[in-house]
Amino acid sequence: MPKPSARSVAAPASPIRRLYPLAVEAKKRGKKVYHLNIGQPDIPTPEAFMRGVREAKVEVLDYAPSPGIPEAIEAVVRYYGECGLQVTKEEVLITIGGSEGITFALTIACDPGDQVLVPQPFYPNYLGYARLTNVEIVPITTSRADGFHLPPRQEIEALISPRTKAILFSHPGNPTGVVYTRKELEMIVELALKRDLFIISDEVYREFVYDGTHTSLLSFPEVRDRVILVDSISKRLSACGARVGALVSHNRDVMAAAMKCATIRLSAPTFEQLGLVAFMADPDHQKVVQEMIGEYHRRRDLFCSLLREIPGITFRVPEGAFYVMMGLPVEDAEAFIRWMLTDYPGTETVMLAPGAGFYVTPGLGKDEARAAYVLKEESLRRACAVLADGLSQFSRLPAAQAAERG
Ligand SMILES: Cc1ncc(COP(=O)(O)O)c(C=O)c1O
């Protein structure tokens, strides 16, 4: 019988979804599960967007133009203008979510066997896309103690080889919540210039910044031709199911290659592009996003204050996105997370994402877990109470039993 290819077999299953069947089983047993494991915003998608989808005048649902519907591209250009970033229509490609933008960016920046530097812990799907495109991720290890900020330049430079073609990162960071300072970004820019690298900047959380300011990589004129920006409306418009994003670059060759990739996959979803057009036409659209960010800011503050009360949990307050990568007072965070889903007594439980899945280096992140504070205030309070109780009960299990449960 023919076998699936080695690269498809090597593609990792998402660690965020891997334990999902245990949550389904727990729910079948009547448990309420607080999902802190997945970055799926719970805030209603803006009404203007939904109206645009509902009222779209579409008689034949044909292929949209490969680069995107012209009005959607114009809406994206306008959006960047509002962010203080000047881009032209030719420099924007509408993609099927940020996910497609990442695959296109890796495909354009790298040939099979090339390397890309990625600060770890990182968004796990980067590893999936890298495996599927036969690109090797070389991790730049960052630590919880430093708030996951970048190590000194020499440490990063030492990782660069003749096969290194790009540096890829999410900014603000998933799972770390890190927002890089201007100095850190300048260091990346200098390295890219000196060592001839592309910078793949994944800015899908651009507005989700609570401390400091976000500087887009598109704003550095020195690397105009090196930056490939990945963007998405999934988080910003609480529209993960829309599957609409953008790839942006001032580099003409990059855009020509991106357009070829776009032609191969034909088109991005029509209705959701029209939803975006309607959203951008709403005079209140900026206010709508700002209100949502305000809600996440309050949740971040509340969630961090609740976590501080839980004995043994260690973390640095994240500056952005909507995640906290925390150290748990257990040897094996995944064993604890499984136990919470299979054996924790009572009517409620909490699901976290095991930290190890956010690292490519074996052994790292074993005592860490990522929480996404995408729940309403009352649920965050309950989730933290359950988490505190779960940790306390787990710590009293005989070691052998805890390991076996895991
Ligand atoms: C850092 C980062 N980049 C990209 C994506 C993918 O987003 P999309 O839904 O637009 O494909 C996500 C989704 O969680 C993410 O966290």
C-alpha cells in the first residue's frame, strides 16, 4: 500500500487541539470545561461586517480575483493608512487567513532545506508550515524570566548559517504576549541587513497591545525590500472563521511570487472579503476595534491578578496579544492538563495548552502552559479558582499516580 510522505507524517499535530478529545469526553460526562487552551475570541464579530456578508449582492458565487476583490484590497490599503503605514494596492495580496500568508511567505523566502530563525516559544503552526515546505526552523530560545524578549544580538547572529534565509516571528507574540521594543526591532533590522535575510513579520495581533507601543516592521525604510508582512482579520475583527488575511510587501519580486502562489490556489473567500469591505466603510470601525482591545486589556489585568494568587504559578505580565505563558508548579504540565480533563473531581474543569508544543527543542517548556484569556470576566474568575484547586489536588497525588494519570 502506498504510504503518506515523510514530510506529511513529520508535520506535528497542533498541541493546542491534540488534547481536545479528552475535553469532548469530559463534556459528555457532564463537565463544564473552561477553554483557556485556544485563542478563539468570544466577542461578537462586528455588526457592520456581518451585515456586509448578509446583504452581499452575489448572484453567482464565482471565483474572486486571485489577488483579492479590488474593494477589499482598497479597504486593506486604507486600514494600513490608518495605522500610519503607506502601502499601495499592488503591495497587498488578500490571503486565506494569516495561515496562508505564512505558507506563502516561507515558500517565497526559502527553498527546501533552507533555514529560518524563529524565537521560541512560537506559534506551533509555524513548525507545521515549515515541515510542509521543507524548511528548517532554527530556534532563538527566549525565557519566561526575561518576559520572552530577545537575547543579545551575538547570540542570534551565532545561529545564522549560509542556509538561513529569514527570521520569522509573531509581534505581538503568540504564545508569549511579548511586544518587542524599538531597540529589539532595530537589532533584527540590522541583522537582516548585515546577513541578507528576509523578515517575516506576523502582525495579526497588531492592535492587542496594553503596555508600550507596537512598531510595525513595515515602518523601517532600511528593510523595505526585506519585510514580508503577514496579517489577518481573525483576531482583530473576532472573525476567525472568515479566513481572510493579507500578505504585504514593498518588494516587487516578492509580490510577483506571492501573486503566482495566489493564482495557484485561485481565490480567497468572497463573502468574507465583502464583509471586510462593509466593516471598513463603517465610520465607527476604529472605535469598534478599540472597544474590543479595551475589553482584552481589562481581561489581561484581571487574569494576571488572579494568577498571582495561585501558589507556584510563575509568569511575567504579557504586554500584548491575549495569552499568558506560565510556569506551573508541576514537573510535567501535560500530565497535569490531562488529569484536569480526565480525573479532576467536580462539575467544572479547565483546559490549558501544554507548553512543550510551543518549542522545537525537546525538553523545553515541559513545566509550562499557555492560557488564552478569551473568556468573560466571570468565567475567568471561575477558571482560575478551578485551576488553583486542581493544582493543589494534583500536588497531593502520590508521584507515581500523577505520572500514571499523565
Ligand atoms: C501568531 C499567529 N499567526 C497566525 C495565526 C493564524 O491566523 P488565521 O486565522 O488568520 O489563519 C494565528 C492564529 O492563532 C496566530 O496566533
